[in-house]
Amino acid sequence: MTEPLLRVDGLAVSYRTRQGSGHVRRTAVEGVSLELGRGEVLALVGESGSGKTTIGQSIIGLLPEGGRVEAGSIELHLAGRPVDLAKLPARAVQELRGRRIALVPQDPGSSLNPVQTIGASVAAPLRIHREDARWRDRDSIRRRVVELLDRVGLDDPERRAGQYPHELSGGMRQRALIAAAIALEPDLIVADEPTSALDVTVQRRILDLLDELRGELGSSVLLITHDLAVAAERADRIAVLRQGALEEAGPAREVLRAPATAYTRTLLADAPALQDVAPRPARAAGPNAAAPLVRVEGLVHEYGHGRDAFRAVDDVAFAIERGTTHALVGESGSGKTTIGRAVAALHAPTAGSIRIGDRDVLAAGGSPWRRDRSIRRLVQLVSQNPYASLDPRRTIAQAIGEPLRNWGPAEGGVRDRAALARRVATALDQVALPADVAHRLPRELSGGQRQRVAIARALIIEPEVVVLDEAVSALDVTVQSQILELLESLQRDLGLTYLFITHDLAVVRRIADSVTVLRRGAAVETGAAERVLLAPEHEYTRALLDAVPAPEWLRPTPADDRRSVDDRRAAHDDLRLEVA
């Protein structure tokens, strides 16, 4: 390891939380020790709740209200002497923040002031640290902002400086946040999940940019991520965290080639990009091969009218055989969700046809809410965010049973309380949730449990088709793997047909039978998953595949099959034994 820039020793952090009529302190980080060398990348990896972000916030002095460093030291080595950030007054830490330590936050959508121009946001560190004589007048700050925006690769930086966040894409906004972070050329950059909200191609460009800037500035990077594939590809050293404690740490290759703990082995086994899972081969043609269950033809969807019309979906066609999974893949803005909502009869496209079996989804015309309600029994939607898709005031039983209560007796609805409770219990059992979950509120469940509830709610009216819109993208890799296994088992047991919407080709490789690749509303490639993923014909598909992070030194070989499906299950078993 190079000369240390940052040394964390025995860090303990707690939060004040409400309990009953009073408050208690809950430990979030306990006894964590880390080192980061100059010019290095140290990745903190682990699931949600493992303490990654809390450590980053402690270092930069931005713990939320109620958070407190209880013990330990955070030494930043400046000019050959260590400064303990944990013991510095808040004002002293504020003077270092931006100048010597900088933050690249997770969500570019909420991290920029919506009523402030991009230029003003990037200029903020320069205005705050006015002791530097170079940034004491408006013109010098404006020139520096344009230089920074150009440095992070934004086209026409002068125009971008005058725009507002809503006028930029997610990748552009993240570049603007990086520009603000490097404005004063800090020694340490804390990058907290800087690409988790971005598509794989944009993710690669942002990570490449951080690497380039690190080389130019000589900065060190603390990369906080739940994605072991990203950590493997970008980090010099890795620290694995679990429930606030350090599981193991060391050089990236040592930790990932020979993980010392069951938890790290489980994270490795569950990372889609690192699994030794070949794309599904084409299934043998069944008796209904000539008549797919779902057929979409000539689909067009435009937003706006006349000169202001924007074509979000442009003449897309695909078919899905009964009991199989078809994936829609592409970057944000490619039209995936628009197509999925049309198939689920949640909006009417501008043109085209959608058939499920012998039913025309669009036949009734007009508002989607006025269509034949029986379409809702054929197709259901599971959305991306398990936190926002459930009413926080309703119990899980009420949420799952709602679709049945909405149907009249003639339509197969259930109003009898005992009968409804039995149906809810069956739905919970189908998604492997215990019966006592029925009486809880959503806030009492984890993200993975909430997504299981959303799936149970979709299945309770026994649909034939389920549209899954980025249904696993908001989940940590271990929970994501569990949900994918659940979807596979439900498909086998119930004969479900899935339209699976995602930007992650590593997940597609595991779950899809067929694929349509979308770009700017148009389908650039459609076919069997095995063919599309192993022998892509379009350069855009190849670019998406190339952007999936998976370093060559960690790719499985015939002699190293630890990331096979059987070994993934064994890793989960090891972890359960360790916990017990």
C-alpha cells in the first residue's frame, strides 16, 4: 500500500431513534478500521444497512441529525501530519470540506438545487472557499466553472452552465456533481454510490471519468457501492461490511479471488455480472409456438402534439411465448417503461396493436380506465420501487387483498373477510413470506420483503402475464438474487409469462428466454436471449454488453465454477449456517 492519506481506527457511530414514547441510540457502525493510500481507490461494499454510507458521512462530517461518532479516530494525513476529523470542531471540518475532502452523492436527480443553474451549483465550493485569491471575482469563477464542465466531458459547457438540472440527463447531472466535487482539487473524493441510478453505459463513462481525474489530480477515492463487479473492476482495495462491522478487507484481487467469509462469498455468488450463468438456450417449440400468448405489433407512442410531439416508441414489435420471459433492454429514455405500461393497459399508445391470447388489449379505445376490466385479470404490473408502491398506512394484508376487493362478485372478487384472508395467506405463501407479515405495515419490512409483497399483490388475481418494470434494480445483489429465484420458481409452478424490463444485461442473461434491445424508442435487435447475448448483431447491443463491469481476472473459468447456480445456493446455505 502507498503512503496513507486516510486512516480510520475503531470507528463506532450511533443514531438516535424513537422507541415507544422515548428515544434510544442504535449502533450503525461498530469498531471499523480502514486505510486508504494516496492515489488509491478503496471500495466499501455491502448490502443496505451495512454502514457504508454512515462511514462516508462520518469522514466528510455530514452525519444526519441524530448521528454521532461514539468512538474511534478518522485521521486525514495533510502535509505530513495526521488530522483527526472525528475530534475537529464542526467549523474546522467545514473548512476542509470541498477544499481537501469532497463528496459525489448518489442521486443526481435530488442532489442538485432544482431552482439553481448548473453553473451556480458547480461554483458553490469556489464561493464558499473565497480565501483562494483566484476565485474572488465573478469572472474568474465563471471561467473556472466552464473549464470544469468541459473537463468532465459535458458538451457546450457554456450553455450547460446556464441550464437547470431538469434540462440535463442523469449522466450529465452526475458529471456536474463531479465537476463541483473536483473544483478545488481535493485530496480525497468520497463517491457514495455514484452510478447506482445510471444505466450501464453511462455508469462506465462516469467511472472512467473518475479514474481519469484521479490520475490527473492524484486524489484518492473512497468508492461506496453494493456492486461487487464495479468494485472488482475499479478498486485497488476492498473492505466488505455487514451490519455495521468489517467482515474482511485487503487488496481487491486477494479478497475477491479467495474470500475469507461466507458473506463475501455470497455477495460474489449473487452478483449477476460475476455469475457463471450462460444465457438460456431457446426452449423447444411447444404446441402454441405458432400463436404466442403476447403479440405486440407496430407499437408507436407519442407524447405531445404537432410540432411538440416526441416519439417515445417507434414501430416496435415482439412476441412472447406462453410460460417464457421476454426482456426489454435499453438505457433510460429508450421506451421500455412506455411499452410495458401499454402492455399492462395503463395507457393507450398512438398506434399499433397488443394482443394477449385472443384478446385485443386496445380494442375498447378511449381512456385505459374505461376499457374492459377483464384485461386486468390477464396482465398485472410490478413496478420498480418497493418503497413507493405500497400505501404506508395500509397493512400488508390490505395491500395484497386490494385487487380482489376491487372486483365485484360476478367478476370473481372476494368480499367475505375469511375467504379474503385465506387468499392473502396463499399469496404470501407463494412468495415465501411468513403468515404474520399480513398484519405489519410496509415500514416494518425490508426492501426485498416489500418487493415480494408487490409480487403477491400482482399474483392474487391469477394473471397470465406479469410486467416487471425494473423490479430488481433497486435491490442489493443478494436480495436481487433471491427475487430472481422466486420469479423463476413462480414461473415454473404457475406457468406465468413475464415481460421483464431492465437496463441490466447481466440480469437478462440469467432470466430471459428472448430479448428486444431498444434505443431511442426503436428496436435495434430482437431474438432468442442465447443468440442476442452471445452473438449480438447490432453495435449498440455490443456496447451494452461491453459496459457490464466484470474484470477478466475475476471471470469464471471451467476449473473455477464457484459462481454456478448450485454454488450460489450453497453460498446462501453457508451464510445461513454462519448466522445460526
